[in-house]
Amino acid sequence: MNNSKKRGPKKNAPPHAIVFGFDRGMDEESLLLFLQRFTDKKLLDVLLPRLQNEDIFSTVDFLTAIMQKHLSDHEYHSLFLEE
């Protein structure tokens, strides 16, 4: 996806708008929508108590590894930690 294209919140986008495999731009937009839906409070209120400790730790490890791979220390501190 072109970085100059503004990404606005589309939390109300229908689930069928999430599709992968057509092109990079659509994959990025679909991942954005998927993650927005995944982090919805109503969903997490149901899902989180059902997760096993292994699920929690593997999710945190995966997301941390992604950030370490693609963000500089400055970006991590300013964007994720909001320092």
C-alpha cells in the first residue's frame, strides 16, 4: 500500500471486505481491518478469558518479534510505548 494513502479507521467495514492474496495494497488494508476487528473490546471480553497461558505468551512473542524486525528503537518507543 502506498504510504501516502491515508488510512482511516474503518471498524464498521463488513467482514467480507477482508480478503488476502490479490495484491499488496489489499493485503495491507485487509490486515488493518482484521486487526481492528480482532481488538474489538466485545470480542476480546469473550476471547481473552478462554485463552491458555501458552496462547497469550505466543501471541505476545509473535507481535514483539514483528515489531523488533520492522521498527527502529526510536519508532518502537515513540509509536508503541508512546514515550
